[in-house]
Amino acid sequence: MSGALDALNPMQREAVLHGDGPLLILAGAGSGKTRTLTHRVAHLIGERGVPPYRILAVTFTNKAAGELRDRVIRLVGADEIPWVSTFHSSCARILRREIAVLGFTSSFAIYDDQDQERLLKECLRDLDISDQLLPPRSVAAAIDAAKNRGVAADDYDRNDAWSERVGKVYSRYQDKLHRANALDFGDLLLVTLQLFQQHPDVLGRYAGRFLHVLVDEFQDTNSVQYELTRLLTSKYRNLCVVGDDDQSIYRWRGAEVGNILEFENDFPGAHVIRLEQNYRSTGTILAAAGAVVACNRYRKGKTLWTQNPPGDKVSLVQLDDDLREAAYVSGEIERLQRGGHSLRDIAVFYRTNAQSRVLEESLVRHRLPYAIFGGLKFFARAEVKDILAYLRILVNPTDSVSAKRIINVPARGIGNVTVERIAALEDEAGGFLSACELALERGLLKGQAQEKVKSFLDLIADFGRQLRDIPFHQVAAHIVEASGYSAMLREDSSEQSRDRLQNLEELLKGMEEFTPEETMVAGSRYPVTGSSDQPDTGYRLPATFLRDYLEQVALVTDIDNFDQSAERVTLMTLHSAKGLEFPFVFMTAMEEGLFPLARSATDEHETEEERRLCYVGMTRAMRKLYLSYAERRRVYGDFTSNRRSRFLDEIPPELLDESVMTTPRYD
């Protein structure tokens, strides 16, 4: 470790060597925060002798957790490693062990956005509330916001007609989740908090276990994540948080920038270290971005500097309209490509997803390959969700959302009327699959409907028996064939069906890669190997690994699948760009009403968040930054004119290379 410390700058080294007590590391963009965090964990293990299982390191993405884990292993070896995961993964891990006291079982399902919306539609039908009056997505957003604030259904504020209806749906939704032995993403955090608050003995075990807790991206924590952190460090107070208030951009999903701004008040005696040396960007890019964010009132304040050369001025380009702006971006990318630069080094940012279309059309005309980051996730594709639904009900038979999803997929002659007749028994039976059995017992289904439902139950039972004896990826392969799913896709010779078959092949391949080699022998029972988590000793069955796999894919985020090695231009929203870097960055549509968004005009806190978002986008650029705006832009078929963004006027003129292009020079 002593040699490894030589690679750190003085402030990084001070953060690594800090002793006990609360520590706030204000880490500016590109300042080597991951290196600092990694070395601190390694120092605690290698030099201070802290057992790895007594260290908890929390990140916001699986990708960041994997990178941190890999770096720690390189420094201290892989014999034992700390508990390194995201907030959601950490909570899921705790709940798998402890949730029984709250009336769930350890095989609970984790519902994603699509599952949540399906269940909310059921709740609206149950309560006879029109989805026109209360759109499911609006209800989902309101419930998520409440959970991020730590507000349970019973405590939801019902002070007007709209919130009264939302409150009713929220209560019904939570009741259905409980009956299905399922949690949504917000529940993973909120239910863990409730577990700690209602069962001090459980909290005591975890607060006593973790001698040191480290939290990355602390500026992005919401109220529940903050409280979880406070409780877990209540015994030893050895909390190290790393963050940058200037990069707090998730207020819309519950993040509280005040968590980092008020850290010293909430944790008296906290030591504060500023990492201000930037290793990513040129001096000019850094100065321009710093000038913009310095206009915010509510910030800790830091001045980033770099030993990198000044580099080119920031290009600021005014175009006649959005078509010419897109043509300019494509033409400049072509010029960079001709100059020997790789397309993978180029990114185009925009404020909202709707702005990508005109850029895409221009890139297609210029025959420039591109990928949109943040599109439909692999695990959200219909065919993937369908096969995962079969697997989910094998692990958790009370998962009614999954059972209803696949009872007639592929089509097996079980219509909506039959499904509704069965669903009427769901509450009594304790789940949709059990309701199917109850409907058959009572003779409520006649003729072909009875036969079809019985065949479906027999099929699921057969898959369940297989799971007791063979690896789950083999069961999944059997499901794809025996259910008729692959036959359904092969009957359709369209390119879309071929793509869907390829997606299923990729899904099965990923499952096989997840399955340990020692489980490949049919009927094998294999010992759990020792780890820093000190799990229960004994043997694990294939179903246990399936549960672990389903949990992993449920918690996959967009950035976890981002492949920056592909030879293509990357298109993404500014929010998606956080945590990434590119040698060449284009920030488009820099106009009032678009960036900052119009809704932020009357709210100082909203405006400051938009300014932080601009800072995040600018500091993704390593070598060259392009900013562009159009005099007029098509919005819903009509042209609108907005003045250029205030953020552009906050950049010192000497840092800009301004130009006006009035002809489609690149087309």
C-alpha cells in the first residue's frame, strides 16, 4: 500500500489516510474519486487491519460497484472482499435474510416499471377509477416520489381530490404487492428502513457489523437512503461520503442536494477534504464549466484546476434552425472521422429524449453509425420479460403479475374472460396460480377453458420439478421450447421475430455464464463457499441461484449495459451522461425553454439544478467541447423561437470560439 499511495496527489492521500469519524470528500468532476475511494478501502484492510466483511461500500450503479470491487481486489487480493454494491442491491441482500419479520418470504419478487404499471392498472380497475382520470404512470410517479421521501401508504397526505384517489390506489397497490410477495424498487429502500425502525435488534446486527461505511455519489441520495446511511453508522460513526454538490442532478427523482450541503451539521466533527485537481479535461473546458456552475448560490464551492494543456477554445455555434444544427453536428463528426478520430470517442447530448429524432435522421443521411444510450433495456424486451416471468413464478408462486403475463403467452386458448373469472378468486386463494387451482376445484371453468388452465398448471409444475434437479439455465431453455415460445417465433419469418429469437439465445447464454460450473451436473447439490459475508453454511439448490439471477437482472441499470468500445457515435440525454467521459462532446439545443427547461424559470432551485446539469455535460468532454443553438426550432410541427441559453452567456467570451452558420454547409 505504501507504494500505491505514491500515485495519489496530496489531497487524495489525506482522504485515504483519514482515521476514524465522519469524512466528507468533495470530489470535483474528473478528480479521481474512484481511485481515492478504492485506496481508502484497501488502506482500511491492508494497513489498519479492518476485516473486509466489516466494510460496506455503497455506489449508485452496478458498473461503479464492479469497478470499485475489481480495483480493491487488485490492491489487496481476492481472498476476502468488502460488501460492495448499490443501495438497492444492499437492501435486497439484507431483506433476503430478514424480511420474514415483516410478513414476506425470502423469495420475494422485485417488480420493475412495467410490472408496476400492470399492477397499478389492476388497482384502478378494482377501485373503479378511470385511467383517464388517473393515468397509471402519473400514479406510479406519485408513489415513487412518496417512497423516496419515506412516506408509506398509510401516511400519504390526502388533502385534495387527486391525492385522495392516489392514496387509495397506493394502499391497494401495496396490499397487492404484499399478497404477491413482491417489492418494487422504492420498496427495497423503504421496507429496509421500516425493518430497521421497527426491529432494533436487526438494525443492531448490521450497525454493529459495519465498522466503516463508505458512500459514493452522496449528492444523489434521497431521504430514505440518507436515513439508512445514518442508521447503519449510528454505532461507530465511521462514515466516509464522496460526492460533488455541483453534480447533483436528480432532484426530480427525490435526490436531496441538502444531504451533502448539510453534512457537517448532521455529522458534527466531520473532516472535509476537497479534491480539486482534474485529470480529465483541458484547462479551457474546465474554466468554462466552472464559470457556469459558479453562478449557483447553493453550493459548497470549489475551484477545479488541471495540469492538462489549455486545449482548443469551446466552439459555440448559432444555426438557423434545428435541421441545420443537426447537419452541422453530423458534418463536424465526419470531419473528425476523416481526421483519424474514432466514432466511439464522440458523444452528442440533448436535454430531452424527443430531441434525438432530427439528430438521428441527419446521422443516417451521413451514414454515420450511432447508438442511443438509454433506449429500451434488454431485460425490458417483451420476449425476455416473458421467459423471466415463467422463471419468476417458479421461485415465487404468489407472483400474480408474472403468472397473468404468461398464462396465455404463447397463445394457448385462455381468454380474458377466463382470466377475469380466475382473478376474482385471487385474494381468497392467495395468488393467481392458487386461484387457478381453486377455480378448477370448484368447477368454475368448463370445457376447453378447464382443460387449457389445467394444462398450464401442469406445465408450470413440470418446470418446477426440473428446477429441483438441473441448473436453471437448462430449465429456461426447456421453457423456451416446451412452452411453444420458440415455435411461435419461428412460425413468423419476419426480421422482428428473428431478432426476438436472437434475444432469447442471448438471454440463455447470459444465464449459463451466471451459473457456477460445479452446478452443471444434473441433480448436484454443492456447498456454499466461504466469503466475507459469512453466509449460512450448507448446500444451495439450483433454485437459489435462479433467485439470485432474477434479483441481479431486476437491478440492472442502463449504464451497466453501456459499451463504449463499439465504433459508433453515442447519443444520450444529459442525465444519462453522468459518470461517463468522451474526448469530443456536442451539447445541442442550448436555448431558453429547452435548456434550462421552461418550468425552471420561476423556481431558483430548479434553475440551479439545470445549471448543474449543464456543468455535468460540459465536464464530460476531455479534449473538445461543442455548444450549439438554433434561432428557431420545430416543436410539435410548429416553429418556435427562443433566445440562446443563459448558461452560454455565463461562459467568459475569451474561452469561446463563436460562429454563426446560416447555410446548411455540411449537407
